[in-house]
Amino acid sequence: RGGRPNALFVVASVQALPEELAGLAHTLTVNFPWASLLSALVLPEAPVLEALRRLVRPGGELIALLNQSVFDDRSYAARLGLPELSDARVEDALRPAYRAAGFEIRGSEIVEGDMPHQTSWGQHL
């Protein structure tokens, strides 16, 4: 209703995004992914990172906000095949994979209190 002239909504898997979206984003924000997108960001999966990179203009950025409670519940995370997130994991596995896909990890942190990007879903986490 009313809409926004700069908003575009697409229902598609990250692996099947329309080519018309390539290079449109200055900033791509992924808020609290789950299922296959969460796994792809954390494990990390090169085809998914490369698909995300195609969306972002040169010099643009990817911001990913993950739900820490998934990782705090180790039995649940293990069922999903998710490793524990740590500084060592960021340096040893994530940083090289993201760099290979064209992203540079500039920081990672566990946020206490208010999230930097408020969403109705995020308020339930």
C-alpha cells in the first residue's frame, strides 16, 4: 500500500535470482536467515555467496545478521549441521570464502541489547 519507488520484492531462492537484479544493490542486508540460507552463510557455500555478490554493485556491502540463539542451542545447531561460531572460525573458514566470493569481512560481533536493524521478526528472537 503506497509502496516505495526504490523497493523491489522478489520471491525466489538465492540460487535462482533474476539476472535483472545484478549489480542493483549498494548494500544487501540479510536479516536473520534460516534454513538453507543460514547454512550457506555459515558453512559457507560458494555458489550462494557468489549469487549474493552478483546483486551488489562494485564497492557495495553485504550485512548479515544471524540469530545467535540458533548457535547457543548446540544440539539444535548440530542437527542443522552448523558449526559453533567463533573468531577462529571467522578467520579460518569464513574470511577466505567470503573474500573468494568478492566480499571482505570487516567485522563480526555478538550484539547485546537493541539490534542495529530493527525488524518485527528480530524483536521475537
